Amino acid sequence: MGSVGRIYKWRPGSTFKVEAQIAGDYLEKLREENEGYLTPTEVYEAAMDEDSPIHEEFEWDVEKAAKAHWRDRAGNLMRHLAVVRVQTQKASDGVPAFTSVNVTYGQRGYVSSEQVYSSADYRQQTLDQALTLLKGLQDRFGKFEELDEIWKAIAKAERRRAKNMLKVV
């Protein structure tokens, strides 16, 4: 049990080096010291202190950090670009222009929506990503009874996915 009565764990897929409990307790202490809330700026500024338990989670070499930021920004650029319907010209009516998939073993890259729809492998990867995101939302918001119909639909999609996988094998 942490010092604030909470148990912290990293979500699946997290790559942090520091133990979740240590990071959680530290961030909770910072939050208490900061009028009850935190911003990302306050977190990284606190992490600049070499004695901070989350110091090692940040890249302090400015050149390396800049390149990582630019890489993230390029990914955001591709993830947020949409192909719109000719009738409406509204991005909210469109589909993502690019989707991140495994293009070769261990190598991720962005492919066009057309490639996702026409490739069984890319389509399956994208459906798996969607279900993973939906399950994450369910893990986070599953206690809200108002969303029960959505959780049922996710379960139905998972059953259909498992059934289709058995047919392929």
C-alpha cells in the first residue's frame, strides 16, 4: 500500500522504468503540494531534480529530446490527418488518412486508409488496435452503468472476432 493509501500499477504496454508505486506516490505528493492538481509542465520541472524518482523517465539531452519530440509530432501529424467525404468536406466526417501498423517484423509504420481496408493483415491489426482501445476505455469507465450498452457491444465484437479467428486457423 502506498503512502497515500493507493496501489499504483502501470497500464499494459507502459515502458516506464520506475516502479508504478514510487511514481504514483511521488506524483500524489506533488499534486498535494500544488493546490490539488498537476500539469505536465510541473511534473517535468520536478523531474529535472536528479534526486527525483522520475528523473530517469525523461531524456535530458536536448538534441535527443528534440528529435524524439519531432518524431512524436510527425506521428501526430499523420494520426490526425483525415480523408474527408467529398459531399461534406468536414474532417469529422472522414477517416484517418494514415494508420500505424506493423509493416515488417518489429517495424511500425504508417499506411494509407486504403491499404488498411484492402490488406487482411493491416485490417486485422487495426481492428485489434480498436478493440484494445475500447477495452482500455471499458477498464477505465466500466463502472458507469450508463455505458452498459457500449460494453455489451464491445463484448459482442470480441466474440465475433474470436469466432472469425478460429475460422482462419
